[in-house]
Amino acid sequence: MTSPPKSPWRPLRYPLLRSLWIASVASNVGTWLQSVGASWMMTTLTPSSTQVALVQVATSLPMFLLALPSGALADVMDRRRLLVVTQSWMLASAAGLALVSALGGVTPGLLLLFTFLLGLGTAFNGPAWQAILPELVPREDLPEAIVLNSVGFNIARAAGPALGGLIVAAAGPSATFALNAASFLGVLLVLWRWKRPVEQSVLPAERFLGAMQTGVRYVRHAPELIAVLWRGSAFVFCGSALWALLPVVARVELGRGPGAYGLLLGLLGVGAVTAAFVLPRLKRNNSTDLVVIVATLVFAGGMLALAFIRNFPLVLFAMLLSGGAWLSALSSMNVAFQTSLPAWVRARALSVYLLTFYAGLSAGSALWGLLADHFGLRISLIAAAATTVVALLVTARFHLRSGEGLNLSPSRQWPAPIVAHEPEPDRGPVLVNVEYEVDPAQAEEFSAAMRELRRSRLRDGAYEWGLFTDASEPNHHVEQYLVASWIEHLRQHERETVADRELKRRIRTFQTEPGPPKVRYLIAERPGDGPPLSPPAPPA
């Protein structure tokens, strides 16, 4: 008998997550107030569709530029402290824009500058914020916590734009900027009171540049993550047209004011919140791939509705459906990505995900804005909808797989290397030889299992890997992999997950001799020496 789908509200029973969630909803409402105020103010400062679309670019471009450094920082330093700094930065940026606006000194350039400064805070905040979710709930509730995070954002999207439109109409854009600054105070208070446990490690912290390289390497050797990146970046690049051009459609094509624009954004949020309650049931009876395909087609239909429909109630209904489609697609891909990540690399890998997301959002917003300026809004929106369908067909071969069934907690059971004398931490590269004795009749199954192990070795620190068979003894196999330094190999021991350990146990069942495989550690005589393979990455 199939168990009933879990409610997205389930994680709220954990007090810390509940407090952070409520504070973040209030902060996101402030963010949407500012978004409405900034976009509408730009339409009053310039008639250019490109300039209006650049507000979206200024918001998302910092994430594209700084996603990898911010992810590395979130894994190397204390995430709570990093979040306190980023929230304080965003408070100061919003307050500065409110002050300049109240004094009547805002120009298109200054508006884009302050929007960019706020985007910098968002860039350093994003990976750390998503990475703390597994610290707030047990793993079995992580998918619901991810969806709940999206629900909170979209509750703010439903309420914030409508309130923003009313506030802009009543008090002007500067009031939305001031309220946004105040909205960060609640999150800061909760973070300040959070007593986050200190993570213990017997090894020194990773270096900053090495940590970034490690995150990129992990994603590059994880096919399930690569699939999400392809599908997600294609969807966001095409779908950015709706977000970038919606204020122009509201003002020019529909002839409406800021209240109507806020209502359109609000309906997008209402649709997303509604979808959050339907999504668990949809995913229970359908594959993630099917849910994303249908959601993508519905969102493309929403862009076509903006291109052709001028009846305001019908446009509102189209935005309701589009909001549900946006959440269904992105939430499904976010769950597939996050549930495939171990804790040690979570923020760095998420930064790669956010990098592709915001790269698509920035590039798409700029492109569709330019097309609208040169060929008109309708042509731009039609082109975006058509490209969405084409991108869906092109990326269909990348199947979305969830890691919910994997145990990615640290195994803590990889034996310490047996060496005569402990090498210096920076000595390397290190060539690790692992010898197996396997029945030739099982060689094909053994090789298939070793290909899985190859990905694990490369994700966790190796930069070269090979499997060799002794020509004179077909039952003798040697696995070789290169690691940049001795300390990086020791980190491999810390990074092994329970799922990795189970894979190694499965491989050992092919052994024809009792006991574990024989392991040798060969270290270059001088730093930089080693076999004539590709040069090692700098030690992390």
C-alpha cells in the first residue's frame, strides 16, 4: 500500500526552521516590495525596454559572478556567521537606496548600482542559506523542507508584489526600499540567537581556491547533477522573458499602473503556493521528468498569453498557471539536486547550480529585452516560448534522478592509511594502487561496479583514475588514481559516504581472496614530481 504524500508544512514542527522560515518570508516580502518599486521606478525614468530588463540583470548577475566563491566560503567558514554578514550587507544596501530615493537623487545608473549591491548580498547568502537546510531537519524531511523553502518564497511573491503596487501608488518607490531594509532585521535576530554546533575535523580547513575547484570537480563527475544543470539552465534562460518583460507588458500593452503590475506578480506567487500542495501528489503518481516537462509547456503557454491576450482577467489567470508551473519545475529540479549531495560539498555544489540558474536568468533577461526593443514585445515573447519548447526537446535525454534513497552521511569507516612515516601534508602527487583478485567470469560485472567507483574517487579528490588488468594473470586487477597531495587523500577518507562504503562492499564480493584489497601509496620524491599524466590541481 502506497503511503500518503507528506505535507509541505511538516518541517515546521522543528522550532529553529520554523523561526527562520517565518523571518525569511517577511524578508522575502520586503525583497518583492523592492523589486516592484525598482522595476516600476525604472519605467518612469526611461522608456527603454532594455533598461527595464537590466533591473533583472542587475539582480541576478552578481550570483553568476560570485556563485562559486560564495559556495566555497559557505563550506569553509561558519555558515551562520556568513549569513549574518550577508543579511547585514543587504540591509545597508536597501537603506542606502531608500535614502537616495527619498532625497530625489535616483538615476537609472544609481538604481542599477544599488540593485547590483543588493544582488551581491544575495549571491553570498544563497548557497549558505540552502546548505543549512539539512542542519535544521532530519534527512527524511529534507525534500519537504526544500519545497517549504519554495513555498515561503512564493507566499512572499504572492503578497509582496500586490502590497508593493499599493505602496508605490500611495507613497512612492522609496517607501518599498525602506521597508525592505527593515525586513532583514527578523532574519538577523534569529541567526544571532542560533547556537550552531561546531563541526569537528582532524584535518586543517581547505584553502579557498582549492575548495572552489573541489566543488566544480564534484559536480562534473556526478551525472545526476549535470542532468539538473542542463534542464534547469535551459528552462530559466527561456523563461526569464516573462519576468523581465512583465512590467513593460503591464504598463505599455495593458495600460495599467503599479497596482496591476503587483497583482500580476502576486498571481504568479499564488499559483506557485497552490502548486506546492499539489506537487507531492503529482510526484507520487508521475516521474520527475514528466512533471518538469508538463510544467515547462505550461510556462511556455504563459509567455504566449502575455504576447497575445489583452483581457486583464485572462492574463491574471495565465499568470496563476505560470506561477504553478515555475514552482513545479524548479522545485522538482532543486529536490533532485540537493538530495544527491553529501554535507561536505553541499554549499559548493549548490553554488554551481545557482551559477547556472542566474547565468540563464541574466543572459535571458538581457536577450529578451534587446529583442523587445528591436522587434517588439510580442515577437520577443513568442521567440522565448518557442525556444522553451525547443530547449525541452534538446535536453530531454538528461533524465532527472533523485538521491532520496541514498545514504550520503559520512561513513567514518575508511581505515587510516598504513604508512611507515606520516608524509608531510603538502607532499604529492600521491599515486594510490588498489589490487583486486577477481574471477575472470565476473570481470564484466566487476568493471561495471568499478566505473561507479571511478566517479566516487574523482568526485572526492582524485584527478586521474584507471583500471588495469595483468596480461599474465587475468584475475589480477589494479585500480590506480592520482591525488594532488597527501592531505587531499586524507580528506578523501573524511568525504566517504555510507553509499560509497556500500559500493566498496559490493565490489569486495568479487574478490576471490579473503580480506580487503591490497593498497599501496606512492608519493612523488619531490613536490611536483609524478607520473607523466595531466598536471595535478593545486592542493586544497
